[in-house]
Amino acid sequence: MVKKKTQFRHISINSKKYYFYEIKWLDILGDSGHANVKEFESMKPAIMITNAYIFSKDKQHLKTFASYDLNEESFSDRNVFPVGCIKQIKKMEII
């Protein structure tokens, strides 16, 4: 039995490959209303999911984009995440 190589979703812009990921991260949860101790202690950060291409990653930041121009090197729907907020990064396979 031959094992099929996994293929991951990606695009190429100016000969550079950008892979598509599902990113699970923690976001601040805020409230400006009154709350008792029990309500306050039960507050937790929101667990968010972002699906995007990773532009770059270093020890401090993860930069993503979701839209791009086919005719030039131009990116839109951009985010910069502090690495400390990221819980999981999963490369998306081609189905």
C-alpha cells in the first residue's frame, strides 16, 4: 500500500508559498457593567478561530492575511497577533 503525501492548501505570490492555517487564539473579554464577585471570577478570555494565510512568524508576532491581489504583491484583511495569545496553529489540508 502506497501512502499518499499530504498536500496543504497554499498560494504562491512572487515565487513565495503562503500556507493556509486555522489559528486558535485568546481574545480579551471586557465588560463595563456592574458584576458581583461570582460573575467577575467566572469571566474568561474568548477563544477565537481565525482562518488565514501566514505571512510571517517570529518569537513575538504572527502576521496573517486573508485576501490578496492576483496582479501584484498586495495583501488585505491583515492581522498581527502577539504569539502569547495563540493557543494552536493547524495547517489546513487540501480536501
